Amino acid sequence: MANDVPPRITFLTKPGCHLCDPARIVIERVALDLGVDWVELSILDDPALNAAYREQIPVTLVDGVQHDFWRVDESRLRRALADTSVMDVPDP
């Protein structure tokens, strides 16, 4: 990203995940509606993510904090992204 702001949503997946496609559709829709960046990562590419989340895939993180696993509740995701308090940065 050009402005070095990390994506608000991180979607953790792995190949063969039957719950990932429906969750991805929700994330894509919400991110597009709200103008929010998101990234998809495979836990198989990161041993730490694999160890932490292998039983919960897919996992959705909002601002680096676990938000959902297995399924994505669209209303809940929208509310979490509307809460900008985690994004408030004090003035220097």
C-alpha cells in the first residue's frame, strides 16, 4: 500500500477450507461498501499463524484483533469497522 496503513481486515485461510468462500464474500462486500482495505493470508505460509489458528479457520481479524472464526457475521463486522476508536492515534 502506498500510504503504509495496514489493512483493517485480515482474513486467515488455508487451502481446502469449505467455510472460507462464504466468509470471503461477506468480507469483500463489507470492505467494498465501507472503503476498507483487507488482506487474505494462508496460515500454511506462517508457522505461528498455523499454530494459533489451525482449528478456527477461517479467522477474521479487525485491526489485528481476532474478530470472528468459522463464519463472518456481516452486521457484527460492519459495527466493528465503524468503531474507529481503535484507529485513533494521538497527535504528536
